[in-house]
Amino acid sequence: CSGCAAPGVFESNQGSICEGPGQYLPNAKCAYTLSAQGAFESLNFTFTSLYTEHGWDNVSLGDGASPANLEAPTSINKGPGYRFYRFKNVAQRCTTCPGSDYVGFTEIEFKTTDGDSVSPLTVTNPNGTSPDGQGPLMVIDGSYTTKWLYQTFGHLEFDFGAANHAVVSKYSWWTAEDLPERDPISWDVEGMHDGGTWILLHRAANYNTTTERNAKVGPFVIVSPSLAVYTSKGV
């Protein structure tokens, strides 16, 4: 481990990692590397619980082989949720296939910790243009026969209203009816308070998005507004 107080070795197929007792500075960073030994060439992990001491504690998880270098968000969580959420496309399935210069999907759903669906008041695609009838509002119109379509690396910003800082714990989206090449495979979901900065809540990198049409993708879990969860293909 690097910058941590409690390195150790698992003696069996289960165990715990603890930063150790005592206080630490707010800017402290601790990184653990978990690697297989002996005849094992790969590792599969199941995380059964996670406990943090403060709201500004963050965790990022990476597989070590992805191109993205994950950094835990440094902004302090100011409340129980966020007014704004953003779905930021990073890569679609194919960037060289015919028609793949567009990205899109048909619907997105946000859920609270109680499992209730929560709907934004509006959604925009800042500085973006879409074909007629395929604008950003299509992803919250409740119809799986419409879709949002945008050229290249579009992103969607959802506004839940000044008085409604939504606590989103899960989200799902649905593929469109047309080209699978346009499906997102890498994206970030972020949250922001009024006048704040975007905070990473969930990251998917090279996710194995289904090629089925009008199919649900997810749900993806946001454990808490201060915890960044990383999802990689095959994990």
C-alpha cells in the first residue's frame, strides 16, 4: 500500500482492509494494490461493506488495466443530494462504423434509496444540436419509442429544481432502436450543487453494453453522493 497505515496480506479468500486507528489529515490519500499470487492469474472481488468516517471520504476502484487513471473526488459533499446530475458520454461502441458519429439512447431512470423513481424537471444538452424530434427531453418523456441523438461526445444535464436536491442511489438507461454502434460504453455520471463544480459519482469504462435494442442497461449503484464507484467490462 502507499500512504496507508495498515498494510497486510489476506491469508484466505476473505478479509478486511482498514486504514488504521487515529486521525489523519483531510488531504491524506491511501492507495492499496491487490494482486494475485501463486497459480492465480486473475482476481474477482465481492465488497460486502464499506465504512467511512467523514462525508469527504471518497473511494475509487480501478482494475489496473483501464486507460483511465481514477482520482477520488476532492469536493466535499454539501448536502443529501444534488440539484444537477450529468450523464457525460466518453465513448460509444464504435467510432469508425457508418453512422457511429452519433451517440444516443431512448430513456433514463433515476431512483432514490427507497427504490422510488425520481424525475428531473428538465434536461438539456448544452451547446449541442440534435435532429428534429430527437432532443434531450426524449430521455425523460416516458416513451421507449423516442430517443435522444447527438453527434460524437454529447452529454446530458438534468435539473431537479432549486428546492429538490435529489438523492439518486441508482440509475438505468435504455438502448435506442437503431444502431448498436451508437451505444455508450464509457461514461461518467456526476452531481453538482448550485454554483458548484461537478463531482464524480459513478464511472463506467469499456462497459459491456448489451447489443439488444430497446434494452435496459443497469441499474448502476451510486452508494452515496461522496463515493465514486467504478464499473469496468467484465467486473
